Amino acid sequence: MKVAIIAAALGLTACGPEPLSQNGVPGKTLSVNVGQTLDLKLQSIGPGEYVSPPVISSTAIRFLGVSAVGPAVPAGVTQTFSFQAVAPGSAIIVFHHSAQNPVVEDTVEVR
């Protein structure tokens, strides 16, 4: 099965303390400031969901939680994963799926 990842703008950079909301986009890099929150939205196609917590490669980003996005759609569950930027550096966030959707990786640069 394939995963539907909602398209996102390239080169997205957060400039202030307000939360940054973005759709999960494999192979893209997002930039946030220390103290800023980041919400990444992923949608599954078919059964299953993205597993919580995701794997995070460094301590620059801290996982805050996950929530389902409603209303439900027939294609599959949509989830929002929330993070906080806690230290300068880079982190790769890896989302594994409980069924057959592919792994999604997002890179976050914290400044």
C-alpha cells in the first residue's frame, strides 16, 4: 500500500516563536528556532497508523505527543505529531507504520 503524504511548500522556514505546522514530506528539511513547536501531519492509506513515538536521531527535538485529525476519511487515519525544538542542531525524525505504508523521514534543523 502507498502512503499519501500531503504536499508541502519547499524551503519552509519558521521565523518566530509561533508553532510551525507542516505536512510530513520525506526527504525535506524544515527549520525551527529553539523553543518553537513543530506539528507534522501524516496520512495513512489503508489499515494501520504511524507508530508513536517516532524515532528521533538527536536531542535537538523532543516529542510532545500525537493526535488523530478529524473528521475521519475513508482512505485511512490522519495523525498530527507534535515536537518542541529544545537545542541547536539537526534531528532526523523517522515515522514507522504499523501496516504496510512506507517509512517517512523528515529532517529538522534547529537554530
